[in-house]
Amino acid sequence: MDFIFQKVNVYRKKYAVLAKFYPINDKNKGDARLFADIVDKNDLDAPIDAYIIMINPGSCRKKQKDLTPLVNSKYAEMNLVEAMSDPAQKCVMAFMDECKLKKVRILNLLDYKEGNYEKAMSVMENLGEKASLFSAERTEIRNELMQEDAVIIAAWGTDKRLAKLKIQACNCLKDKKIIGVRPDPEKEYYDYEYIKPPTQAAQIKRIMQLVECFQQYQASMQ
């Protein structure tokens, strides 16, 4: 299958990132993100094609310029803002483009917006069990965010420090259809490869692996 990994500006012309940020506390205003939708700009109200679960919102941030006008969309009532896509979201856009998807909702094991996992976990530990969207304490909001019946793509990586959070998510979603790239199907059931490995060659390979997973899922549903 031929695949061309476009420059990020090409994807940004086609897709918008609409995100819901919120403050964890008075000292961390806007430093958490509840979710982010990557959506075709020509079809903002498209149904969700897939949920992608990653670790946490590393560098996704609000755009400093004027926000995308959402007055003609259902997003108008959700208090979302347009965000600048990060490198992982570029890979999501490439995956969407290859699969011809209109909308993907990104959820995270942790909401805190921080590239350093240790710091993110330290901040969120203060919130106790409700730190993760996949805890029992956040069932209501999770159900609101996952109302649509769409496949779940696990892409949270293999970092063992996060094993507890991954197991919690897998147990929470055990009745749902989860797909993803398993590093070793014979080992930890909760590990799925991250969507953005370090090199571009590895990113292309990972995107195509996820495309294959998604196509197999689609075929199984027919």
C-alpha cells in the first residue's frame, strides 16, 4: 500500500483540533485537557469514527490566534477551543487520512498536560482515584464523552510506570472493542504501541500497522 507522510501543514489544512481544557487547581489553570477531537473542517458534526487513547496531552495547546468559528456546529455548546496540533496528532491525522475518517476523539489515561510522565503522575496523584478518566469515580463524564458506538484504539505505549493506569483502562473498557498494535501478544495484555515512535520511518510503519488493524476491524463488522 502506497503511503505519503505529508508535512503537518498539509494535514492542518484539512483537519482541525478542537479541545476541552480545564484547570486542575488555581496554580495549574488550563493545564489539563479532557479530550480533543480531530475533525474534518468540512464536516464538524460528523459522527465519531474512533476513539484513540494515549497517555496524556503532552504539548497540545490553545491557539493564540482567533479560534475557529463554531457557531454553526454542535460544538458551539461545548465550550471548546481550537488547539495547535502536536506531533502525535500529526500521526493521528495521517492515520485518519489513510482510512478516510472524519472524526477521531482523543482521550487520555491522565488529563494533565505535561510531557514529563513523572511530573504528570505526581500532579495527578494528588487527585487520587479520580485522576484518570477510566476510574470508577469518573464513570458519568466518561460515558458522556464516549456516547457514540465506535472502535477504541489503544495507543498509549509500553512504559511500565503506567501499568496500573493501563490495567485500569483495560478493565474499565473490557466490554468494548479495543484494537491496537501489540508488542507481544503473548505478554502483558495491557501494552499497546505508541502511535508516534521516535523516527519518521518508525512512525510510517506504525501508522500503516494501525491502518491494517482498523481495516481488519471494519471487515469483521461486515
